[in-house]
Amino acid sequence: MNRTAIAAVLITACAALTACSSDSGTDSKSTPAASTPGPDMSSAEAAAGIPPEPTGADRKALLLALRAVAPKAADEAHEDKAIDAARNQCAAINGGGTNLDSTAAARFSYDGVTTTEAQGKAINAALKASGFCKV
């Protein structure tokens, strides 16, 4: 599942939750939607198979695992992108996606960094072995 598909799922979930609320007896100029709290995005992300953003030692461990198989994709200059890519790749893994090695290679290719399909396969193995993708 790519970022666009994940975003669509999250937007649909938000729209569904908003549509379910009802203000009977009030006019159409009632409180704007922006003032009402939205859904818990971490719950929506978990439902989409996206693990929470790792911090501290968990973040360091994930980056080390990624650097071991795709050094340029997870170097210091790309740490945040690598974390985002890993979280989104988990959605594909947890969702039973197809062509996971190719998806990982594309997801971890950015800013002049090209990740091969072989590295994508190793990234998937590292994400699974580390337990990071468990939501």
C-alpha cells in the first residue's frame, strides 16, 4: 500500500467519523468541524498496519537494522525518511501486499539514493525479523 492509498484510507475514516455525528436541533451555522476533536490518528494508523514512530533505543535499533542492508537509504542524512519509509512498508507487509521487495526498493529510493530490489528484500526481512512491523 503506497502513501496515497494510506492517506485515502485515513481521509475516508475521518470523513466517516464526521458524517456519523449529528447535531439535531441546531442550525447549519453551528460549531465548525475544526473545533471538534478528530479521530485518534494512531488508532487509524494501527488499523492500516502502520506501527508508531519509534523513539530512543527503538529508533536507533531500527536505523541500525536498515543501515545493515541499505546503508545509503538509512544514513544520517536520511534517517527521518527511512523511518517514514519503514512505517509505510509495514503497512504493505501487514496488509498482505504483493511485490513487497519492489515496493520496499521504491519506498527507500529518495534524494539520489537508489535502493535495489535485492536490498528491498533484505529490508523486508529486517523489518519482519526486528518485530518492528507488529502493530
